[in-house]
Amino acid sequence: MTQDLSRLLRPASIAVIGGGTWCANLMRQCARMGFVGPVWPVHPTKSEIGGARTYASLDALPGAPDAVFVGVNREATITTIAQLRDMGAGGAVCFAAGFLEAEAELGDGAQMQARLLKAAGEMPIIGPNCYGFVNYLDGALLWPDQHGGRRCAAGVAILTQSSNIAINLSMQARGLPIAYLMTAGNQAQLGLSDLGRALLEDPRVTALGLHIEGVGDLRAFEALADAARATGKPIVALKSGRSEQARAATQSHTASLAGSGAGAAALLARLGIAQVTSLPQLLETLKLLHFAGPLPGHAVASISCSGGEASLMADTALDHDITLPPLTIAQASALRAALGPRVALANPLDYHTFIWGDVPAMADTFSAALDGPADIGVLIADFPRADRCDASAWECIFEAGAEAQRRVGKPLALIATLPDCLPEAMAERAIANGLIPLAGLDDGLAAIARAAWLGEARATPAPLLLPGTPQQVCTLTEAEAKAALAAHGLRIPHARRAPSAADLAGILNDMPLPLVIKAEGLAHKTEAGGVVFARTAEDLPEARARALAMPCQSWLIEEMIESPIAELLIGVLRDPAHGFVLTLGAGGTLTEILRDTVSLLLPVTDTDLTDALERLRLAPLLNGYRGQPAACRAAILRAIQAVQEYVTVHAATLEEVEINPLLCTAADAVAVDALITKGEKP
């Protein structure tokens, strides 16, 4: 839903509807924030709320408010929203719960939410079941609780579906300037994507952070990514729902569909949205992006005065997509001049403590370490606690770091190995000196890796292939599934079906060897003894006897694909929250053992597929390991594209497609087992 949210998010006047503690809190927060416009509390019986004179009704207000906090019960919320719409209000936050998120408990939540939407009409509403937002740029808020932020001239926007998490994030003491803090609640009218686009439109916002429980409208989410790309403002996301418990909690919390973890990761990667795995990583990545923007590469120069810290940096870097390039000859020469002969020169650099306090020598050292192939420098410094220690000796770090950054012109982060050892006062000192404070070595390096990923060039993706909602789902037989996929170009083995024991004997005599006999209608055939091989004529009697002993009434007899180089899994699963998830991985009996998979969302190109195959641990085998022949890459790509073509044609009714294994040879790629689950259009 595309609406103008400027009056709601940057109001000149605010109205507060309701007389409870939450509304009184909001009045106090407005005063504390220094909002310069009028704040009008509305209540039919109370004379004052939060120290301000009330108005008995909406009709008594001096004018139509720009932004309204509706803090009454759900039934009254619907009536109030309709009145606000009719009087021309700029928009509202609906605080009340008991809507779609409570459908299971109340039975009428969906109906109430539909009534709320009808009452709002074209007037923007945020929620229901949410706290609202804080605009730290203009000192405006619709927020009924405490928050830990403060005014700023520019900063990042943070958007979450959880009000509690929003409060927690506002309490950060990491030196991150927050421009907007917003909750989305049930997203009845304005979804996460609509709100995100509105925040990106503010030129004072430098980056957008998302805590996502459910994406919602996929086309709207694609539009959000397009807006970020057009404005040059990166998005960082923390997506809940990797566990079954989190998916269940999401449904009950905001009535959002979490979807699969693999689908979410594939969606974010496709759209160029950096994914993090924790709230600290979210904050540190946003901070780095605010002060430095996306990085041009993954190379890091590490500078510390401790061998232990240098070793810790080298080890921690292994867990992140960053590199520590060796020093150049010019760097080594400059460092030797600054440090003398007693220091071993390397990256990570331990410059020892003998120059500590010598600002010119420290500046020369930091400059030399930074002035090389690195895209960002990392200056390690853990500060003493202020209540028991004296940090005045650490002043040299700021002076020397600022001078090095000025000379070289590259971003230089000041990172504490422990978050506790970078208090907010020191983070602010770092910022004032042109340094970027990062709290915690692991989270800091994760932030650098994500900022570097965001800096990579990537093409604008094609629109997602959207799934349908199939009804009366059933699974095709193996023969039916193979025939359906073969019609779209998939190579399958030459085969004949034996519907009876008598037919089996005749077909075995007619089929060329070597061949495979498979039980029909048996899941996990290999484990259940439902696959028999006959390589020579001498094998046929025993193969036939074993086939007749299988727990089935019919068989599939196929040509045996010889000399496979590798076995692949190709799977496509309908993920209602994210699209069709394509999974590529090690196939056959190695599927569960190795769990070597890569997931993408359809549609995909050959370039996407080639990159994905190279990310598999199986890739060396596909490429020809230790002098062995390589698998035919063109045949593998044709097989995957055939599956994609089938899914595209049947998107409205398809639930799942799986080929396992695809036998990859030097000249071919053949699907020797296939599964299709599909239904009918609703």
C-alpha cells in the first residue's frame, strides 16, 4: 500500500486518545523529547493527562492532528480510527491487541482486524498491537514507554515487529545514532516494507535495520529492496524463524508467517539485504554502515599492541568472510622505520607497547599498517572500567588513530575485544576523532564482513516466482514424476514399468544390461531394500528373485547409469512466506550425512546456478578431483533449468519437486529418482 506517511512520521501536532498509564507515559515522553508542536490528550471525563489539559472529544480539538496515538480498547479503537479518518488526520498508531494475532484465542481477531482496516480507509495506520515509533531527528514520537535514545541530526532507522525488542535496542550504549525506531505490530495496513520505504525516503537516514518475524507481501518486499538500491542506502536484517519454536511464536505474536530459515536467507541474499544472526551484530553492522557505508572489499588491516590480541584476531577472522592480506614491501619498510628492529612485522600487527604514549610514532605505525591493500583498518583497544580505573593513558589511541585516518583516508575502526571494554563515552570519543567504534571482536568482524558483502556488485534480480495455494495435494508415482519432468527437458533413464510379476520376467529378458529394478510405491527405496542391480545376465535370476521379495506389486526397470562422477540433489519446495526455494546439494546417500546444500529462490539464471554449485563442498568433485574427469556442467545446468521450467508452468498447484539423485557423468546428468507433490487450484 503506497501512502504518504510524512504527516504521521514527521508531525507538527500530536493527539493522544485514552486515559490510561500508557497514554500518560506518552505525554511525558513527548515533553522529555522536546517536541515543539502541540500535544492534545483526548478523554471524555479526565481533566488532565500527563500534566496537560484534555479535550473531551475529537470534535473539540483545535484541528485535525497529524499523528495520533490510539490507546483505547480494540472496539473503541475501530470507532476512533473511523472518526480520525473522517476529520482528515494524518495517521495513527493502534496500540490495542486482540486482533489477528489473537484469532486462535478469541475467535474474532481476523474479523476485528478487517473492521479496523475498513474504518481506516486511506488514512495510514501502524499496527495494531504495537508501540508505534520514535523520530529522533525531529523530536516527535508516538511511544507509550521509556526509550534510551536521544536526538540526532542523521542516523540509521530500525524497524521491528516486536515492541520489546525495539525498547531493548533503544537502550544500546554503543555510539550508534538512531534516526527512527519503529514497530510494525500486526501490519494490518502498513507492512514492514511500506514503513521501511517511508523511512528510506528521509534523506537524513543512512541505513535501515530490520528485525523481521514475517516478511508479508513479497512484491512489497522486493519494492523495498529496489528503493534501497535506488537511494544507495543499505539494509541489514535479523530474521527470526530458524527454529520450529520461533516460527510458532511468530504466528502467535504478530500473526505473521515466518517461513523456512533457508527461504528467508535466500530471499535476503537475492535482494541484496545483509543478514545478521544477532541483535549485537545488527547494531554493529548498522554503525559501520552509518559511518563508512558499504566497504569496497573484504581486506582488513589489524593493529594491536599485544601478541595475544593479534592471535585472537587471526583466529576470529577465520569465522568471518574477511581476509588479512600480508604487508607490502612499502608497508614493511615504513613500519620498520617507525618500530625499529625489535618488532616482527605481519598482519595482524603486534606493535608492542614500547611506543605507547608516543603519538607521532603510533600515528606513523597506524598509517603504515593502514596504507596498503586493506579496505578497512581495525585498531584494537580495550578500555579500563571508569569506576575503578583511570583511562587517561588511552588518550594517545584517539590522537594517533585520528592522524592515521586523516593521512590515509581509509575507514579505521576502533574495536574492543570485549563489548564491556568500550563504554559509550569512549565510543563517542572515537567518533569525534573520525574513528568507528565497534564493540566486541566477533560482532565487529561480522559487521565488517556484512559491510563488505553489501559493497559487492550485484545485478538487479528478476521478480520472484510466487507460489500458489494448492488444494487436495497428492504425490505422483516415480514414473509419473519422471515423465512430467522429461516433458520439460530433463534427462531420465530409459525405463519400462512392470505392473505384475509376469510382466517383470518378460521385461528383464528384453531390457539391455546393465539395469536397475525398483519397487514402486516404496519410500526410501535404498534403505528398504527396494533397489536391485543386474549388471550381467548371470545377475538376472537373483535380481528377479529379490525383486519379487520386495513389498510391492509393481516395478520400474531402468537402464543403469554407469561411471557417475557425483550425485546431486535438486529440490524445489513451496515456501508460502518466501517463494519457491531451490535446494542444490550432495545427493544419494550423502544427502543426510553431509548436509551440503545451497538454497536459492526461483527464478534463477545459469550464472546463479554456477555460483551456487561452486559453493558446495562437493564442488571439487564436480570440477574433477585429483585428475579425475569433471562432471558435465552444461548437462547439470540443463537438468536444473528443466526443473525450473516445470515449476514455473505449475506454480499455482505445486507443492514440491525433488530429484535425488541426479547422476552426473562426464557427458550427461540423469535423474534416476524423482518426486512431485502437487494439487489443484483453490
